[in-house]
Amino acid sequence: MIDYRREIDGLRALAVLPVILFHAGFRTFSGGFVGVDIFFVISGYLITSIILTEKKAGTFSVINFYERRARRILPALFVVMAACIPFAWFWLLPNDMKDFAKSLVAVSVFASNILFLRESGYFATAAELIPLLHTWSLAVEEQYYALYPLFLWLMWRFAQRWIVTTLVIMALGSLLFAQWGAYNMPSATFFLLPTRGWELAIGAFLAFYLTNHKAIIINSVVAQIASGAGFVFIGVAVFAFSKETPTPSLYTLLPTIGAALIIAFATPATYVGRLLGTKTFVGIGLISYSAYLWHQPLFAFARHRSLFEPSAFIFVVLCCSALGLGYLSWRFIEQPFRSRSGISRTYVILFAACFSTLFLAVGFYGHSTNGPVNSKNAIQQYSILSEKLRTNHGLSYECNTEFTLSEKCRTSDEPEVLLWGDSFAMHLMPGLLASNPNLKIIQATVISCGPVFNIASISSKLTKSFSKQCIETNDRVYDLLRKQKSIKFVVMGSLFSSYVDEDATILLRDGSVLPGAKVADHYVTETIRSIKELGKIPVIFSPTPQNGFDIGRCLAKATQFGGSYGDCDFDQTATEIKQKRVFEFLKRVSEVSAVVWLHDELCSGGKCRASFDGTFIYRDWGHMTHEGSAYMGKQMNFYGLIKQFDRESL
């Protein structure tokens, strides 16, 4: 076995605390997710060290290796999963229960990273509500554990001298793939082993060196500087990175190299080594795995049970609870199962088989039944909720992801109105039709593609290829406007924040990327001018008032738990703060184009309404439901407003 180092347990604490605080929503720790990257480096180092030490001693066994991993990973994980089931069964909405049930199955076969890649992004708003989201990193590690020992065994037997060279080539390939993928397929890059492998390889390289040399021979000053630099690198990543930071990518070298420097140079003789070797850091490090397992379910179920985001005080209590439960799991579950003398291999296998079977059974059953929806009233209630909150694509799902002239995205071959923009244009369609059932309209909408010519929003989540396609889509919209003489009005809808917020970035047609705040006004004004030159009348609809929380979910939970829909109304000041830049932008635009302000109907007396007489306006954090859009269309007379702007233009 390798020698125990207190500072590595301290490094585990330095990894787990930022992750917990990040998931709790404390903005100071905006890059706390890099704690997982640190864990990967530690895993790569420890696993490789163990294998190399045993190979040299002639005691390495693949079966023993997998048994140790099972003893380390499965008992605490399975206890946490079992504890989640009753809360999920009685607190989750039907769709959430289906998702949870699928995650039980995926975690049981260590494929949760693939499931969450398919169904949600790690930084998506709804991700914070997934109780087992954090198990994606365990899936990556288990996939690594399944392949890596076999790779080393084969290389050791047939090409021992080429092991490190092969690992270097694979690691560089993985890093380059991650750098490319962070901008071109960010979700897959975040969740999958091929783009995470280089982080594990950093730890492996340290293990190869330190196994042969025991220590890096340098003077004490260099050790102080190197370990201190590692500590600073991690700190910068934790406090300076954010959800918009492409990850994993070259940026992720900062926390991973930081972790490597600490492993390599932090000793009891260095300041960082002594800090990480204190009882507090070591104690948290020892329980870090169990604390990591507990924190996300605690946070997710607290969010599910509350109408809006729980308070900071509640999250502080939950953070402490995660550490407390982590200690209990470490003391009474992890420790006993690690002892071969106390619990035999046969018992471990039976334990794993029984619990895996249980979770598979509960998962398949929960997915098919939606949880405890067994009474006639409950079935009817959930059916009504599902109908109310169904996605609002406008005329059809076909009008969702690409520009199309399909008959499903028009009500007439001679449309009078073009509805153009992103999902915040789509959700206007029921309102437009409610205000004029005979409206001749065509829908040209694409999710996340705003109604502006020659530019598109770009970010770590909106790839360059998508943004180029958005510009091309809007070129086709221009061609439609030029050719379709019957179109008189161009109704434009968008969230607009991805164009004008402080951190918004814009892709220009020539491929350059500029801050949105510098160019958005110019290009939107030019777009309006182009529409007018074609003889059309532009009408911009503002986005709905928003406070940053899922208002539609609040309404659903008020229904589920017997609360008042009025509890989901929100403070108007919150939306004025959150959407300040968008509102200021639209006020400037109103000097050259008609603007319809939805908050005129939704907000008054310092409050913004989430519903009217049982009619849900919101289906999520900002989009209108079908019935909410129809309500707004009738109340505000969307079509009448558009026609009014026609008269004003005369």
C-alpha cells in the first residue's frame, strides 16, 4: 500500500466544500464546480499509485481492485439512493418522478452521466432539482476504473516501456478534444469520460513519477512557492470561474494543475501542507465522499418542497447537515465495509446485487406509474397539471428548432403576420390567435435564435456552429419577407438578455466575437430599418417579467401541496433588477419601433401576477403557458395592438 498523506485528505476538503457551496447557490463560489476536477486528479493519482505499488510487489489483482472499488463506492451510494426514494415518491411531480426513476436505473449501471447528458445540462436551471445529478462524476470514475486497470495490465505485459508515452498521447488527445468540444458540444464534453480522461491522467503522471522517486527533490523555497501556487490556482478557479466558463477546457488546467502542484509539493514542511494537514481539513476530507453524496439530494428535495428558492439560512443548515450525514455515513457505512475482516467479499457482492435489483425495480416501476398517483383524483389532478404546463411551441413542434415553411407552421398561404424570434416568440402564438382566431400568420422561430439580422448570440452553451446557423436562418427570414408580399406585420419576440446582458457576447457575420452591449443596439436598429425598407411594420413584444425562479413549478407545487396560487406572485422590483438591461434596451428600441410591454398587464402595485383566476400564465421561469398566452392575448388584444401600430405608422 502507498504511504498515507494527510495533505491529500485536506485537498479532498478543498475540493468538496466549493462543490457543496456552489450547488447551494452561494454566488461567491461561482466556480465551485471545479472541485470535481480536483477529485479527478486525486483519483488518477491514488488509483495509479495503488496499482503501480502492487504491480511492483507482485500482488496486483484485477478482481481485488474491483472489490476495493465496490467497497469504497457502493455502500454509501446505495444508502443515499435508498433514502431518496420516499421523498421522491411523495414530493416529486409526475414528470420529475419519471426522471428520478430513470436516474435510479442509470446510477445502478453507472451510466448516469450519459442519462443527464441526454436529458439536461449540468448548468441548466432545472438541473438543481435533480436529486442524483452529482452521480455523473461517479459514473465517469467507474467507467475509468473499469478500463484503466485493464489498460495498465495489458501495457505492463506487452509494452511496459511505452506506458507513459501512450498515456501522454491519450491525455493530450483528450485535452484537445475537450478544448474543441467545450465550444462545439459543451454538454457531451462536460459529462463524458473521453473529455475528462486528461484530468485523471494528470494524477496518473504524478503517480508514475512519485512511485519511482518517492518525492520531487527540490529545495524548501521552491516547495513553498509551488504548493502555494497550487493553492492560489484552485482559489482563483473557485472564485473567478462561472457557469459561462467553458469546462472542461484549457481553463480547467488552472484547478487541475493546482491540485497536481499540491500533491507533488505540499508536505508537512510547507505552509499549504500544514494547513491541509490540520484536523479540520483532514476531518472534512475523510468524510468528503459521503458528504458529496448527501448534499445534492438535500438541496434538490428542499427546492422541490419549497414554492420558491429556500433562503440562504436554510442552505447553510443543509450544508451543515450534509457534513453531519457525511460523518455518519463514513463512520457507520464506509468504514465497516472497507474492512475485509469484518465484511466478506461474498457479502459485498450480495449487498451490491440486492440493492441494484431493488433500484432497478423501483426505477422501472416509478417510471411507469409516476409515483403514488393511484387515486382517481390524483390522476385527474396530475393530468390537468401536465396539460397546463405542456411546452408552448406555438403552432407546432416543427416550428421549434429550424426555419421551415411547413404547413404546420402557418395558418394561411397568404399570411398577414410573421412571428419571428426564439422561444419567447413561440409562446406568443396562442395569444395572437386568441385575439383573432382568423389571423393569417406564419411562424419563423428557432430556440435561442433571436430576431436580429447579421448577428447571433454566442456563449459556452451556444456554440459557434449554432450561432452561424442562426445567422443563416435569419437570412432566410429576410428572403421570406422580401418575397412574401402579403406579410404586413413582423412580430418579434425574444428574451433579449443574451444580446444585452453584461456578459453577453455576439457573433458577427465575419466570425468576430464582440460584447453584446457594444453592438446589440446598432444591429437591432438596422434590422428594424431593413424591415421598414421592405414595407413591413415591425412590432417587438417584450419578454415576460421574471424574478429568476421557476414560477410555473411554483404554481404546480401550490396545486400539489394545497397552497395558494397567490403565493407564486412575485415582487416587481425583482424583475426590474433582473431584467434592467433588457428593459433599458427595449426603451431605446421603442424610439424606432413599436414595443408591446407584457408587464403592463402582469405587474401593478409592486407585484407581478403568476396566474389569474386559476389560469397559469407561466409554465417555467419565463415562458407563458398555452392558456396563459391566450389569456394575455385576449386581455391585451394582441392583434388590436398590432393594427393600432399600423394606423400610427400612417
